[in-house]
Amino acid sequence: MSFPRMHVSLYVKNIYQTADFYTKFFGQNPDKIKPDYCKFTLNEPSLIISFVQNEEKVSSHFGHLGFQIESLEELKTRMDEMNLHNITMLEEMGTNCCYAHQDKFWVTDPNGYMWEVYYFHEDVAFNDPRYATQDASACCTPEKPIAKKQKIKLADLPHNSCAPESGCC
């Protein structure tokens, strides 16, 4: 038995700002929009995502959502699309997060929900030392909602003496 389509529902502060962001992010118009509700149905991945306007229930400790894409070319195309729509991104190329080597970018919707769009290269035995904290949310979550376009390269980060399999990560 399998599930034919996943459904996610998120609380949002402003339904119209949210609908505008996701129209650009998903590259399609909503299937339904009401004064306090909006729904998109995506074919790939098979997902129904709805938004309910209820500011009191918006949580800043949600975590994040994401899409794994199939190629580096698709990642570049999607980044170009975000730039075309002036959607602010955080780029992380060549990072080891969640014990996987990835190239990715992040966007944050008007409610603070963070989306990760990533290309998976391979599993690895260690996380990037930036994610070596007691708090599991440090990996795969930028420290704060993205305010402007940023590019992060591992070579630009402070060097850490933590090496793979050294026990410090």
C-alpha cells in the first residue's frame, strides 16, 4: 500500500502575501484561494499544500521543509528562477549536512517558514563542523530567516580543527 499524494497544511499570517510567494516559488498559481485559505496541488513531487490564515498559530520553531532535486542543472535553473522573482536566497554549496554532501539553497516565506532545495551528492561519515552542536536543529537550518541573498562557500568559513572521524563532530 502506498500514499498517492502527501498533504501539508501550514498556518500563516497573511494569505495574500503567502499566495504570492508560493506562486513564484512553485511556478504555478494556487488551485484555490479564499480570504483565509490557499491551496496548491503539485504534480512533482506529488503534494497538496494548503495555508490557513491564523497568525496566533504560526510557530517560529517549526523546523523546515524541502525538496531534493535530481541534478545540479536543475538546482541552477531553480536558483535563476528565484533571482528572476527577487526571492532572497541563502546558497550553501559543497556542504555536509545531515551526513550527506549537498549543494543547496534556502528561501524563507513571508511567515518565516524555511525551504531547502538541495542536490544530494553522496552520504558522508561526518557533518560540517558548523553543525557540531548539541542542538540538532543546527544542521539543515539557517540560524535565522534569510534577509538578503547570501553565498556561503566552505573555504570562506573559519577553519575548525574538527576533522572527519576525530570525535569532535
